[in-house]
Amino acid sequence: MITLPPLPYADWSDTKDTLHLFLQIIGKIRLKAHPKLNHWWHVTLYPHVRGLTTGRIPYEDSGFEILYDMFDHEVIVSRNDGRQSSFSVPGLNVSQFYETLFSHLSDLGISVAIVAVPYDNKSKTPFREDHAPRAYDAAAVSAFWKALCAISSVFEDYRSRFVGKQTPVQLYWHSFDLVVTRFSGRAHPLEGGTQSDREAYSHEVISIGFWPGDDSFPEPAFYGYAYPEPEAMNEAPLQPASAFWAEKNGGALAILKYEDARTAANPAEAISAFLESLYEGASEKANWPTDDLKHVYR
């Protein structure tokens, strides 16, 4: 049984916006420094026992890691040779966070040049120029991490039941969602879109995730979708009963509100039921080879 903390969007939306921009800066460093991987998997951040991490990034003849500690609210930069540097986050604006992080990287002999502007974000101000005061509710950030930690455990269990190609449990810093994506193994190149869109959607996928809400949907929720979307996908039954189908960008999006999962008798079972019902319905309608892709414990 997992316990999910309350995450009312209105109570921490300003802090969420601050955290989102800080994580974009860290994510852009990983994007630039890490060797490019298929489907842009080299850009993501990963759940860590204390927050979110870049994981080890190869650099010259060693490597480094950036950890955003969501309990002590500091950023820790570590190198393979044992050197480490850290700084406290609360009270910093975006410009200060950017300059401080790059100063610590430089002190450790790490040089990375990023495109220092927010990506696909409501803020359009370059990081260096964003001097506006920023909200930072440390308790809310810690509550968000506790939710991510519990959700990551459910997502890892979901991953364990699939033997085909799939992503790690990873956070996309541009859209600020925690994601797991399964692949059928069949190519289905996307026509149009950006280069990143075409690389992300080069094959059939069923993707599930969690995001903390935004101005267009101001509450945290779990979601799921399929690419390419099979006919009548939104007629597939969803579990639990509180889950529903919505429309986003002209496609069908399965939704389970976080609060409905949080207040269920067994939150982990509610989330797992949602993930499995979405996958079973979408994979059946898309004619995936589900028997071949099932991981059977022996």
C-alpha cells in the first residue's frame, strides 16, 4: 500500500512553475552533455531516493551527475573522482539558480553550453534575464517528491509485466511529466511534426504518465494514450470507475485524477487498474501481439 500526499494545484502552482524552470536548466545540461539516444531518452531525469537526478553523464574521461535534492532543497554536482559541490535552492530566482549552477560546474572543471531559454514553457524569458522573485514552498516540493516516489514504484511494477521494448520510469523536464512508454515493435513513422516528434513517434507506442497539472488542467492526474490511435479507442473501458476519456489535440486521452487515486481504499491498486485497463484496451484495438509481449513470472 502506498500513501499519496495531497497535491492541490492552486496551493503550489507558483512553486511548481519555479521548480519546472529549475529542472529545465538541469535537463538542458543533460541534453547537451549526454550522448544522444533513441527517442530522445538522453534528455530525461530519473527518480532518486532524495529527488530527481540526471544519472551519470559521461564527460571527458570520467563523468558527472546533478542531483536535485527535494528533502534538503539543494543541488549537488558530483564527479567520478570524488569531487562534489552543492548549493541551497530556496530564495533563488531563475537567473541566480542558472548562474550558481554553472559556477559550480565550472569549479568542478565541467564546461557545458546550453540554449539558455525555457522550452515549451509559459515563461519566455531567457534564464540569465529572469530576475523576478520566485515562490519556493519547500514543503510542497517535498510533497511532490513523495508523490513521485510512490508513483514511481507503481510504474516500475507496471513495467515488470512487459517483456518488449519500453522506457525507464523517467521525467520529461519540458512537459514536467513522469512517463513510461511501451512499444509494440512495429515501425510507424510520424509524418510532419518537429524532429523530436518524429524521433519520439517512429514506432507504435502506448504511453502512460503522471503530471502535476497546469493552467489548462489545474489538478494533478494520471493519463494514457496510444500512437497511432486505433479506431474507437475512447470506447475501451477504463478502471477504476472514476477514470474517464477526454480529448486532447484531437486525440483520445485516458484520465484518472490524482485525488481520486489518492483517496481510494488502495491507491496503488487504483493506479495499477487504470494503467492496465488503458493498456489492455488500447493494445487490443491496435492489434498488438500482447501474448508475445507479456512478461510471465516463472
